[in-house]
Amino acid sequence: MHEETVYDALTAAHGDEARWAFGTGFDAPLAGVDTTIPDGVDPADLGAYCLMLGDDALVLSQRLTGWITRAPELEEEVALANIALDLLGQARLLLSRAGSARVLGRSRERAAPELPDEDALAYFRDPDEFRCSALVVAPDEDFAHVVVRLLVASTWRLALADRLRASRDPVLAAVAAKAVPELTYHRDHAARWVLRLGDGTAESHRRAQAAVDAVWPLTADLFTATTVETRLADAAVAVDPAELRDEVRDVLVQVLTRATLVLPPWPGDTPPRGRLGEHGPELTPLLERLQSVARAHPGATW
Amino acid sequence: MTGWPLYEVFVRGKRGLNHVHVGSLHAPDAEMAVHAARDLYTRRNEGVSIWVVRSVDITASSPDEKDPMFAPSGDKVYRHPTFYEIPDDVPHI
């Protein structure tokens, strides 16, 4: 008799390795990537840019993680956790890159010397040293907020990653190449929910519209470059976020229209704030929770 | 908890020939069920293809009918190809 399970194939492919349950057949995303900083690029700029993109991923990952045990269904909880893990993976690579460019802020003064740079940056910076955008910092009141914000954030980030694959920095290019399929899935997942909530019941429509109305103003500074981004874009290392505006708005218009939601007016471009370390008060409690264990038990492992 | 219907999930592994039942999940519709199945059942590179089907659409044999359904084949040895030599290089038998 022929018997098979999809899980047998994993052990078959990896011999007697008992650790297959923890994952196998994965490639280290930076394996074989040259990590020298390209000529003519200021390491301080590169590191600052990696912090912007890494902090966006880290903070959004933390926001999504907050829905574990609170999602409407177990299945959706796992989906949000998977997306959060993808983003955490992106954050790790980007914060490591910032560390290799020696952009560590005050974190190294506080973190134990043996702690990797990525952990020092995640756990031992204060809110004013974070470079994430207001879009990812905002709290999410309900599930409609979760998926609308995820739609906007993943649409922006996918448009960016798509272009960043051609970066002159080999690490940024590799991180972007890994991120594109992940972000495509995140955007797809969020869009499916926005369609279903917008074009669902009267109550789901009301909540989805309220979420759209609340999230839209947070996009105001997403398309304004900092001086760091401008310099790096000129050096073909970064992408000027103004380039993303049309694509991001096209996607959002398509989804919202199909979801029968009213498109609020686009906010005018404002100067960057989060990218310069200016954040609303809601970042502080988020980071307190994210950093509490690492700060209370320095050097702890589990 | 909610009124989401139950779906049965079938995954075809990388080297598998058939879709194999791996479990079930709740989802608001079939498309979302495929998505949820990706997150719940293919977290470790297992799958290359996913099928879902509403559990209520599966017609199953009843445990009460076990004997009338299956016992009559128990003594029909001539239905088993036990009298043949099977070459080593014939797979999936």
C-alpha cells in the first residue's frame, strides 16, 4: 500500500536530523552576499537608512504581535503572527546592517558587549532614537484598523522593496529581494480582508471606513525624503519615497473602490517626522513592552 | 466561536504525488481558507499545492456500517496480488 504524508518528505530530505521540526531547507538570506559598504557611500547615511526601514518593520511586527490571543479567530491569529515574523526577519537584517555601518546610537553604551548589534538596537534605544514612520506607530483600535494599516504599510513597503532590489548596496538589495515575496503576501492578505470588511455587513463597512479615515492622514510624510534618503538615492543606494507615491495610491484606490469604501482626500506632503525621531506618545508604551525582558534580564537567553 | 464554516485541508508535498489530508480550519470563505491553510499547514516548506473543501461537502461512510462496508472483503484473498513477484524498481505499490 502506498502511504505518504507531506511531513515525511521533510525528514526524508534531511536524513535523521531530528531538528527538522524547527525548520529546514531554508537559505540564510545574506549567505554569500558581499557586506562591504559601496564606494562613495557615507556609512552613517547607510546605517540611518537601514534604521528607518528596520524600525518600520520592527514596530509594525510588534503591533501585529499584540493581536496574538486577541484576533477574531485562531486561523487569523496565525496569519498575523506569520506576517509579524516576516517583518521581524526583515528588521533583524536591516538592524544588523545598521550595526555593521556602526550606526548604533546610544544603544552600545547600555547593551552588554556580547549582545549582537541587532539586539542592542532593538532593545537599548529610547523612542527618540527610533526612525519609524507614524503609520506603523499608530495603535490599532480594532481588526479593521489592523488590516487597513497593514494594507497601506505593505503596499508602500512592497513598492519600495521592488525598487530597492537594484540598490548599489548588496545587502539592501538582498534584503529587498527576500522581502518582495513576503510583502506581496502581506499586501494580498490585507487586501482580501479590506474587500471583505468593506463589502461585508453594515457594521464591518462602518468599521472599515472608520479605519480608512483614521489611517489616511498617517500617510502624509511617507513620500517626503529626508536628507539622508536624498543623498543615498543620488548614490543609487536608496529610493526617493516620492517615487512610490503614484504606485501606492493606485493600488489603494483599486482596493478601496472594489471594497465599496469612500476614498478620503489624500493628505498633502508634510516634512518627515518619525524618520527624524519625532514620535507621538504611543511609541513609548510599545517599546517598553518590546524591551522590558531584555532590559530586566540583560544577557538572558531562552 | 463565530459562524465560520469548517474546511478540510489537503496539501501536496514537494515530492508527494497526491494531495494528503492534513487537518481542518475555520475560514469565512474558500479563498481565505486556502490562505489560512498556507499559514497553518505549510509553515516549514512542506507544500507546493493546497486544496480546501467544505467539511459539510464530504460524504463519509458511517462507523455503524463498518462491518457491512468492509468485512466482506476480509476473506477474499484472491483480490490481493500476493502471488506475484514485484520487481524492486516498481514504485508506489
